[in-house]
Amino acid sequence: MNLKTADPYGSGDFPGKRVRLGDDRPLPLDCGTELTAFTVAYQTYGTLNDDKSNAVLVCHALTGDQFAAETHPLTGKPGWWETLIGAGKPLDTDRYFVICSNILGGCMGSTGPREINPATGQPWGLGFPVITIADMVRAQVRLIDHLGIDRLFMVIGGSMGGMQVLEWAAGYPDRLFSAVPIATAALHSAQNISFHEVGRQAIMADPDWCQGRYEIEGKVPHRGLSVARMAAHITYLSEAALTRKFGRRLQDRQSVTFGFDADFQVESYLRHQGSTFVDRFDANSYLYITRAMDYFDLAERHGGILGDAFRNTPVRFCVLSFTSDWLYPTVENRRIVHALNAAAANVSFAEIDSDKGHDAFLLEEPEFHRVLAGFIEGSAERLSLEKRP
């Protein structure tokens, strides 16, 4: 079955770059269907050099998007990875051409459940095909093809972005020189699936979700999506970070109210995280993306042996984790390293000492930036040697 998608931003009012792909070659999906046309929204930073050897693909996490290093057009906030991307930073835009695309299934211009189904003239909603991490990467490969780039210097990303990095390295080893999966795992654990299910159930329990038809009904399941965001956001932090930022301090009051308002600062913080999230994210996209993460199990597609996913790989790897990350703990990242060692891959590993939890990869962490910059510089030198006649 072919599934045709339409561009919901046909008026041209959507900020940033977009390209329609798949008209000449449908995009196969793991669920057994294919998209005969799809849109990818993306942003670029820096300049592509003459031999197109300086391209870096940045893969975003669950609630990220393509606006990695610039002011976000909806929120007005800085790009989510401005700590790393820019002139003189580890991903130096004076040297590298950095690409970041909104994933397939996303809600910032790429094809996803909020787009219009041409067969009905209404948003896809739950009629959109269920996607996987591999499907997201297939769409990214088409974008890189469109940009005329045969081989990426690096693919890098954290959390779900790290899953995409692993998928790139396993499925397209000849299309990238180096890979940096950060704070991630080669499969989604039962605990993480459980957290995602809580979020999905919160969304689907909201009366305004309307069985996924809320856009058609002119509603927004803001309560359910807000709770989903609140629950997920707790997993991105550490106990130490929450205690340092909030402790048991009260919010704008001298004593507890013996009620259910936000007595504590941490409650107010979580409510704010939830309420602002619904202004920039789509509830159905949240369902689809979390399900894609749940399905991720790289070893399963290689006879249950993770090392076989990287057999004879030419890719240089740098795997990074954080000591206080309990969502994708160091043990999960070490499993990736052990698999790469078993495959005789070129891999380096560093566990960064941080009390900021999973979100440390998005924050100002000097040691993380130092290690990453060192790997990038070493990879650039190695690539330069390979290019010499």
C-alpha cells in the first residue's frame, strides 16, 4: 500500500528549509507500507566545502527539532544545542557544515500525523503509519542524497538522537566517517517503555484527544500532553539536580496551603514545563515518536548479537555517557562499546562526571565539550590523512 502525504505548510509560512522527497522513489517503512512523497524540514549552519567532506548530521532527541543552533521560531528560546554548535565551538561552523532535520513523524515541518491525508483532506491523525528509528534514518538518508553529499564527516546525537546515530552506523557504514552516540542505548529498556506508556495513556485519557481526531474537532489535548511532558521531564533530571534547584522550597508562600495548588517550587516548575510544551508540540507526534523509541532494538535485527550490527565497520566511534543519567545509564552505553569492541571497531569511550542527569548532554558541561572536541579534532586529522594522495 502506498501512502501519499501532503505539505501542510503549502502557503510557505513555515520557517526554515523544507524539501519534498520520495516522488521518484517511495520511502519503505518497517510497518510494511511506503510513503510515495514526504517532506523533510531542516536547517543548516556553516558552509559545505568543495569536496563535500565537512558535513555533520545532528540528530535530535524526542522533543527536539531542526532548530539546533538558532532562536526557535515558536518559543523564542535559544537553539537546543547552541552550547556545541557555532563558530569556535566543538561543532565549529567555521569548519563544518552542520545539518539538522526534523524527524519523520515530527511536528515542525516534516511529514507526521498532523499533516493532511490527501485521501481525506484532513489531518492523518492515527491513520498515519507507525514509524521506527530506522524509518527516520531512511528519510535522513534521502535528505543527504538531496544535498548531494556522499559521505558525512560525522553523525552525532544524544538520547533518541543517539539511537539514530547507531542506526546510521549499522545501516549505512559507508556513508559516514565517524559516529558519536551520546547518552543512549542500543535498545529501549522495559523501564523506559513503561515511562512512555504512562505518557501515552495520559494523552489518550484526555477527552480532548478525541481518538486522535482533535485537530478535526478543533480541540487540543493540552492536559494529557502536559502531564506526559511532566512525567518525562522528571526522567531527564537527577535527584541531585532536582534537590539543588528546588529542594523542598515553597513556591511564593510561607507555609503549605493544605490543598492541591503548587505548594512546592518543583511542582510549579513541572507545571510550567508541561504548559509550555503544548504550545510547540503535537500530541499525536508524541505518541508516534515514543512508540518508535520503544520498538528500537538494534541487536534483534542481527540475530540478537549487537556486535554483528557493526561487523567490519569502517566508522570511528566515540560513545559518551554521564554518571547521573538513570534514563540511559552508563551500563547501557558500555554495552554499545563492548559490542563495538567485539566487532573490532575503532571506538573510544568516556563517562562524564556530572550530577545533571540525562539532560547533561544539552547543558554546559566543560568536560563533555572537551572530550567531544578532542574526538572531532582527531577524526578531522585522520580524515585529512586518508585524503592525501
